[in-house]
Amino acid sequence: MRTVRTLRSLLGICALTLGLTVAMAAAPTKAHAQIPVLCSETSLVNAINSANAAGGETLALVPFCTYQLTSAHGPSPHGPVGLPPITTPITLLGLGVTITRAPGAPAFRILQVEGAANVPGTNGQLSAVGITIRGGSAVSPYPGGGLSNLGGTVSLLSSSVTGNTAVAGGGLYNDNGSITLTTSSVTGNQATSTGGGIYVNSGGVTLLGTGVQNNTPDNCAPSGSVVGCT
């Protein structure tokens, strides 16, 4: 009887161990923490710098905040940038959030994403949700007034690119990377030469439930470079 009781105890321990192992395997992986960003230019600049240094972060912006940029915080050989260039995987979570150049501020584009295809040693991946990119003005002869994607990956969801200017790609400029816009809009942007809304030098831009319209002198360039853009 003692042998039977001992065997039952061993079997019970094995069953408990197996159960714990299965439970741990089935448990979801802890989600990456969201970093809250106060509604100020300095807070957003510091948050992007910290996210780049950390190898990527998810930044939770204040709902309905207007982040007004008074100066360029991203020196670049491709022209000044309002926010530090994004060189790692960064997500900007917003709800009715606007990132804009302040009235009277010097000329600069709002955002720049840098990937290894153009800038060795970088891995820029921007995912933005519920963000409006407004009022960027790229310094001539550089393209991309709202956002310039240089070999990186950009995904805009329920976002808007409006009221930006550049020599080309008044709203968006893409070179060697990829941009996907989902249920978003690119409207009211202006280029002094071509690609008022979007200019594709190389790489690809994909529109999913997204409108590109009322840009000057045209919506997308070169002609046929963006499927669904007329």
C-alpha cells in the first residue's frame, strides 16, 4: 500500500508540473508598454529621441492635442526636419492628434523615416494612428513637405496629410521604402513642380480606402506610380 501511495504522489506531481507547463505556454506574451507623451513640442521631441535610443517604442499621444513645432529638431543632409528622424520601429498612437509647424516658424518638413536602403545602420519603421500631419514646408530643393520616407517603412491608419508644401511630394515623398495608407487622406498639399500629394521616386505607395485629392498641381507623380490615385 505504501508503494501505491508513493506512486500516486509521484503521478500527482508530474500532472501538476505538466499542467503548469501548458498554462505557461498558453499565457499571452506581455504587451510592449506604451510611453505617454505630454501635449508639448519638447515632450514629443524627447520621446522620439528616447524611442530611437531604445531601439523602438510605442508612444501614446494626448488625444486631440496639437503638437506645434516651432523649430527643426532633426538636422539632416536631406533638409531640416521638425521632429527627430525616425530610425527604429516607432508607433505613434493618437486620437484627433495634429502635428504641425507653428505659424511663423522656419521652413522644415514634419517627419522623416530612415531605413537601411538609404541610411546604413538605421531601421526606420513608422506606424501612425489617428494623426494629422499639417503645415510642413520642405526647404528647396528637397522633397517631402509632410513626410519623407528614405528607405524605411511607413503605415498611416485613420490619419491625414494636409496643407504641406515642397518642390515635389508636397504631402509625401517615398524613396526606396514603402508607404501604406489605410482609411486615410492626402488633401490640400502643394508642390512647386510635381507630386502635390505624393511623389514616388522609387519603392511603393499603397492606398487602402484612402483618398488623394485636391492637391496642387497634381495628386500623385509620376503618373501611374500610385495605383488608385488620379
